[in-house]
Amino acid sequence: MLYAALHATVPPLARALWRPTIEGVDNVPADGAVLFASNHLSFADSVVIPIVAPRKVVFLAKAEYFTGSGLKGRLSKAWFEGLGMVPVDRSDTRAALNSLDVALEVLGRGEAFGIYPEGTRSRDGRLYRGRTGVAQLALTAGVPVVPVGLIGTDALQPVDSRWPRRAKVTVRFGRPLDFTGRFDGVAPGRARREATDEIMDAIHALTGQELAGAYNERPIDA
């Protein structure tokens, strides 16, 4: 009910304020389990995609956003839950495995799950190499992957900025990638790597970002 209430009011208001350009909405399956794999430029990305997507998209968010005290803490929890986000404790050594379990649970319900294959935000605007968790999810759950290209969200909410600003934002949804049966008989590690590279190629085609050619590492204080 909270999600329905927020989704009925926040997206129209946000679109009116930011006026994002949205392309390829017809590429998003109307129902059924699906992965949204996006580049990652800003904290705002996990808000922008659910706002412009034609269906609910579940993202993971830091557990701290759900555990604050007082009125501010309650409002923060309501906001992130209302956007369909799920808490994850990144300080837990099993956080990565727990995240995969949560994602598989969401996909098992026939819902949409959002993931950033780069792992963390790009602080220089380049597109980094994808980590293979996205392919592991797609291959394990047997679901299609919709590549998403975000442009301008780094100006909407720059790194270390607390509040969004007015900025020109473009969101592009690419054609779904279906890996069903394509890697039968292929070694799991190779299958995950090849599928991930294909996903990143699709994202690159949507964004045109300079390729970093390396993995992005999370800052120590992030």
C-alpha cells in the first residue's frame, strides 16, 4: 500500500520537475521476472529508474537507511520502502551472498530486480567492467536482462551531494537479453563472464561512455 501511494504521487511530480527523456519503454516486459542492469553514476540512480520504469523495480539499499531513530529515521524508512527498496547490511562479510539470495527471492516472485554490474558508482564518468553477479542471477533464475543506460544523473546528484539538482537526464531501456540455453555445456565461470560482457556491451551502446577497461573499486569510506 505504501509503494502504491508513493508511486502514484512521486513519479509524476519528479518527472514534472526533472523532465527526463525516457527511451525504449516498450522494451520492458510488462510482467514476469526480469533483471534491470544499469550503469551507475549517482546515488539518485536507484530513485530515477523506479520513477521512470513502467513497473516496480526492487533495488537494494544500505541497511542504515531503514534503521534511523526519531522522525527522520521513520521518514527515511518509509521513503525507501515506498520506493520498493530492500535493506542490505554491507558491513556483513556475507553481504554479497545475502544480496544474491534477496535478488533470487524477488525474481522468484516474478518481480523486477535492479542491479549495477559495475558494483559501485563511477566517480569519473567512465563505464567500468561488469562483475559477474549479474550473469549469475540471470543464468540461475533463467530470466531476461534489460540493459539500462543512464545519462546525466551524475549532474542530477553529484557524488557527495546530499540533494538532487535540476539537470538534463536521459534513461534508455535496451532490448531484453535472453540467455536461455545459450550456455548449455559451457563452463560456469566462462558462461558468467561472457554473459556479463554482453550485458556491459549493451549498456555501453546505450550510454556511449568511455570504457575504463578495469573493475571499479568501492572507496573505503563509501
